[in-house]
Amino acid sequence: MNQSSKGRAMKRFGIAIAITLGASAIQVGTGHAASTPAPTRGGTLNVTMTDYMVGFCPNDTNSNSALMAVRQIGETLFEQRADGVVVPYLVSSASANSDFTSWRLVTRAGVTFSNGEKWNADALIINMQSSIGKLSGGGDGKTDNAKVNPAALPLPQFHGAKYGGLAPVAWSNLKAITKINETTVQFDLKRGNGGLKELLYGSGRSFMRAPAMFTPANNPGTKLTDINYLCSRQMIGTGPFKMADGGMSADKSTITLTKNDTYWRKDAKGAKLPYLDKLVFTTTKDAATRVNALKAGTTDLSWFTGASEANAILRAQKIKTLKATLSDGDFYPQLWFVENKAPFNKLSCRQAVSAAIDRATYATKRSSGLLKPMTSILGASNLGATTENFITYNAAKAAEYLKTCVGELGTTQLEFNTPWDTAPDAQKNGKELADQLAAVGIKMNVLSVETGTIITNVFASTATTGYQAVWFNVLEGPGNQYNSLFLSSTSNGYYCKGVEALLGEPACAAGASPDLYGSLNTLNISRHTDKDFDTLWFAAKGLSGAAQTAKYKEAIARWQAQVHSTPIMGVQFAVVSTSKVKGVCELKLTSGGTGRCASNSGVSLAGVYKTK
Amino acid sequence: MKKAQSLLIRFSQVALVLLGATFLVSILIRQLPGDVSLLINPVASEAERASLRHELGLDRNYFSAYWMWLSRMFQGDFGFFIFGGKVLPVLKTAIPPTLQLIFYTQIVALTVAVPLGVTSAYKQGTRFDRFTSTTLFSLSSIPNFGIGLILSLIIGVKIGILPPSGYKPISEGLLDHFRLMVLPVLTLAIAPISTYTRLLRAEMIGALREDYVLLALSKGLSDRRILLRHVLRPSCTTLMTSAALSMGGLIGGALVIEIIFVIPGMGTQLAKAIGMREFLAIQTYVAFIALFYITFNSIIDFLIGVVDPRTRNRRA
């Protein structure tokens, strides 16, 4: 080998080495780039929602997408994991006695509200007292209540204008709430409840508020219509974002939140949360407009419902620059039959309607296949889901049931009125159902009514709702504590009459007349009086594990046999974000595991950041 | 003296229309089914509900309840929302976007319609005239919410030269304000452009056949001068009346357009209040909308008098 060829060989060798080194360098670089980049801090996230805010008092029932704004400020005692298990969040532990009639909750240490107040046993008690209608813990409810709101007398427990609302009905099973020490609170129940944690989670709605929100100084009103309550305009919680008084626009269509610098949670690397500096939530009713704003980049993240915005969700899924995160299909709207009057006081009439609904066709036509037809009143992920006794589509059977129905009614036709929301897509849903029923000879008149009016009539304390059937979305999730309020004919398992008896201890148990249904059936949408169902249901609530699941299924099978309601398709919600938005649903829960990502109340934005 | 009398009559008419409109609305709202007290407190006892109805004036007769609302209005109390908050702060923020939207729409509509109408009349029967008429007729037959969605999608999303939705007040930047207003104004302006153009064309064609035009022609005046000074001016009175009458339509149109383009104006607030059965707020909003409508009409009446001395003399 001469010098020149030797030189060329050396040169080639050198080049090969250089290429190898270069390649390895690139590989190292790529490997580094492939690891999760550090989240970007700062910036504003523009979020659009479909609902208007109502307010932040316990009685202010914010709808699904508006709840997404509230959940960034307030947090719940428990959280739900992706597998449906409810785990501690603002409490560090919860334990019960053997029959679940007594529970002890320990508040999480090191948590403060954004106004500097401590999160402890006192704060938990005042929140509970507000939920049950009494305003202050450790004292005479009437006395404390009189200080805060004299107009609430003489029924302080039931002053629903700003405190409690429907919540006292949910808490009618609560016997006493006692402070054990600075961090521990004991809940004593009238009837054992193995699912108290889930009830306290309240499907993500039971936010803990700062005690300052309940002080007389911040609640100067003396009438039901007073509007000076702090909670009407400001929320103070322990969440990753905080809200200044005035953070909500006068028309409640825009809410601006800023980072809570004292937020207690940290990310996986122990760094402070949240990453974002500011959130701006804006109400945008039209789904197509929300998709357009996302595509144009004027909105970063938006909320959608599959019930009437399936096409918008499907369109967003097709846009490459957008990412749609869907909730599980575990929201179960139903057609509730009002059973205390004709025609649905007849089982055969309820059976006829249930058998006449072609759920698969409905799901295809009204959600373009996004949503799945139901085979139980509760979805597959729910503890009580069972296909037993569920009446599926069968036109021949429907005709048979219908023949019996009209015979029992003494009429020639089964005809009924049901309200549907005024939104065009909701009306189309109603029309599709009416068309299906008409195919077997049932006449359903679809009334165009605002949801607010429907709610008024459905939850009227009078026995008559004014409708013969109601399309309503209240059942949801894998558990049944929240659902229980709407399924059972009594909220605490006892049959008593009168508002006063509801929170009376032990009025319900001792002097109750088992056949009287007073205010207890406020939430009983179908107005059923099925005590066999109630017995099974409350027996299930007092159990746990496999025994509870089996008992729930038994109860649901009973419900389905009696057809107190019938569903069509499970509903999913979606959160759609632009490609600049990162970290959606990536933050782990404090108790470990992955949280339920998207839900009816959107997503948590604690671990979300925005790239340039 | 006569002018003062005329003004007095005018103001009396305005007041009467306002009172009539708001009173009718107050009666209609009270006919809505359901019990508002139950919306506020679903688990209230009968006594609590009665107390609540009393506070809201729902237990009063139509006249008494209306008087309660009216007297509060005169005291500067524009009412409250059943679900919390006062109406006045919302009105303060909602009026400017709606007025801007309507004002810009009228300017755009008139700016486009006048030259189009004049040219179409001048070139009646030509290809330009037929094309203009057909195009405008086709566009005006599409509902404005449809046009809004199409414009938002094509210009705002596909081409991306303008934001597809949103609103910013002038105080937050003039450029951003106008960029956001272009699409809603265009959407809302299409129908009046069509109406004004066709109306002006028809009026001008009629005027072109008048004897004084022939006289002007015989005097050797230029076409341009005849069109603009002798034909356009008398034809404008109908256009101006139409512009005033279209204010009602624009307010109604703005209701939908504001929702599509996410403009927090009166339309958005009215739709929200109707949906939530905020009857006190609805009554106040209607009073203000009626006030706008009447004010616009009065201004146009005055302007017609300026433009066409014949009507001015008739009024005097």
C-alpha cells in the first residue's frame, strides 16, 4: 500500500469515524429530544364553554361546561380514578365502622385556600353545614343562620336560595357531623352507607369553599332575592387557579382566573403547579363556532357534548391540528315515565315505549355512530349495570304491549307529551324518537321547552310535573351514590312526610308514616312508589364489594322490569384542544393512579401548559 | 312654537310606544308556564314560595307589577337577575357592542347599496343590472346565520385572514376591534344591501321617467349631475325610511349573529335571559331595544326632513 492509498484509507477511516460519532451524537440528541420536554411555564389559555356561569353558592347549579371553570378553583374531598374507584383528594383518609353508619375523614395537611385560610376540620364542617342548610358548625344552626340570613327562619335548614338548595335532600341521611380534632371529622349516618366517599365526591360537584364565603360579612342579604352574597360572584377554593372578586363578567359569559401561587400540588418532578398564568373561559353557545375558533387558533381548548354536538366532535377529530379527548360514555340520559298519572301509570304502556325504540338506529342517525346504544338503564361500567329485564327494540313485542296498554287505558291510542330543549339539535333528537314511536302507533308530542323550565317542573315539590314523560340526563358514572338521589323514591330510605321531618333526627325513623311521600320524592323524577326497588337499593348501599354489586344489579333488574325509565344511548363529552396545548390528563392523582380524564365537567387544567 | 309643539307630540308618541311595548311584554312574560319561585328555590315550602313571589311582585296584578317595575326604572333601578346580579352593569357592557354592530352594518350597507342602486338604475336591463339583481336576491335569500357560519368558516378558518369569532372593545385596540367586527358586519349587511339596492334602483327608475328629468336633459345637464342631484336625492327618502325600519330587523338579526360570532351584546343577553326566564331583565332589555328603535326612527324622520323639504314643510 503506497502512501497515497494509505492516506486515502486513513481518510476513509477518519470519515467513517466522523460519521459514526456524528450519528451517535445525533442519536443522543434525538434520544434527549424524545424524552418529555420540560413544561412551558406562563401564558394564557383561552377556553370556550357552552354554558353560562350561574354563580358559586352551593345552590348555584352550574351546568357541565361551566363546571369546568369552577373545578379549576375549587376541589373535592375525593377524586375518581380512571377505573371508577373514588380515592382521597382533599382528605388524606376516610374510614368507616363495620356497618358504615359512622365515618371518620382526615383533612389533608398543608393545604390552604387561595385567600390564606387553612383547610382543616373546621373548614370541612362549615362546608357540610352549608350543604345541609345549616350554616355554621359547632353551634345552634338556627342561631348562626339567623345571624347570616334572618329570612331563612323559621326553616333555616331549608333556606335554599343561596345555601343548600337540593343538597339537603341528598344529605337527609346525615345524623350528625362532629369535630374530633383539628384535622378529623366524624360523620354519623341514620342508615349505613358504604359509598359515603362517592356521595361526598358528588360526581365532581361537591367543591370545598373557603370559610370566608360563609361569613355574615360576606352574606349581608336578608331576603331570598338578595344579590349581595359573595358566593354569587366569587369562588374561593384550594384549586390551582384563583379568582378575584370581579373575575366574572357582569353577564357571566366570561370568567378570568389567575394562577394560585400557594397551590398545594406538585408535578411528577416536584415542581410547582400550575404551569399556566391565566385562564379565560368564554361562553360560546354554537358548537361549529367553537370548532372554527379552535382551528383558527383563537381558542386553545373547548368543551363539547356528544348528546347534541356529535358532528362537531367528529369534525374536530378529523382536523389534524386538533386533539379531541373524549370522556367515557358513562352519562345515561333517560326517558323518565311519570307514573302518578295516565298513561304511564300502566306498566304495559311503559313497556310499549321501551320496546318501540330502535336504539341502534337512533345512535347512528343522531350521533353519526359516535355514541353507543344502551342495553341497561346504566352503562356497562356502572356497578348496577345489567341487561336483565331490559326491554330492547322489538316492534312485534311493542305492538303487543301497546294493545294491552290501550285496553287498560280504555283509549284507542297511546299518546303523551314530553318536553325537549329548544335547541335545534335537541328538537331533532325528540323528532327522531317521535318518528320511531309513531312507526308502532304511539304518538309522542314533542314540546319545545327551555331546560330551565323543564327542571322547574321536574323538580317541583308537587306530585304532578305537568308532563307525562321527561327526557332528562341525571344518571352517570360507574358508581351509584349520585344516581341514588334520582332513582329511589325516598332520599334516605325512610318514608316520612313534610320538609321538617327531612332533617329531623329521629323523626323519620320513629314517627314516619310509610305510605306518605312528602318532599322526599322531590328528586324522584318518575314519581314511582316502588318500595321493592327502594328496599333492594338501600340494601345495596349498606354493602360493599361483590355483595354490593350483586345487590345493585338486582335492584336495577327490578327497575328495568318495572320500566320506570328507559335510555337510548350513553353520552360522551369531549374536550378539544389545539396542538399547542400539552399535558391534558397527564397529571397523576395525589393518591396515585390516573384520574378520570375528561368528564361532563371537562378536564383539570392544573398540569396543562401551552407551547409557543 | 310649531316646532316645539311638533317636538312635544313626537316625545309623547315615543313615551306612549315605550310604555305600550314594555307593558305588553310584561303581560306576555307573566303568561309563561311554570313558577319562577320554584326555579329559585326548588324545595321551598309554600310559605317561602309565597314570600318569594311577593318579593318579585308575582302576586300583584298586571298593572301593579308593571308600575313596580316602571317606578324602579325611574329611580335608576333597572332590576336584578333572579339567579344573581344586577341588570344595569350587564346593560352597560351589552349596549356598545350591539350599537357598534348596527351602526357599522348600516354604514357598510348604505356605502355599498347607493352606488350599486344608482348604477343598476342607470344601466337598467343590462348584463350588470341583471347580475347585480340576481346576486343580491340570491344572497338575501340565505338566512344570515347561514352566511355567518360560511364566512366564519371560509374567511376565518380556511383562509385565516380574519378571526372567526370574538369581540374586543375599542379601548383594547382599534385594529383588533375592527378585525373582529368585519365578519359579523358583512353577515348582517348582506340583507340590507340587497333591500336598499333594489329599492333605490326602483325609485330611481321611477324618478328617471319624471318630467323634470326630461327637462334637465333638454337643458343639457350631464348624466352624472342629473343622477346624483335630481334623481338620487328625492329617491333617498324611501331608502332612509327603509333604513330606519330595518333597524328592528337588524336588532333581531344581531341577536343571532352575536351568538354565532360570540359578541356579548344585547342580542346575546336577550337570548340568555329568555332561556333562563329572567323576566325582569327581559322587560328591561325590551324597553331599551324599543328605545333604540324609536330613537333611530326619530333621527331618520328628522333627516328625511333635511333631505326632502317637501316632507319638512308637510310636518311643519
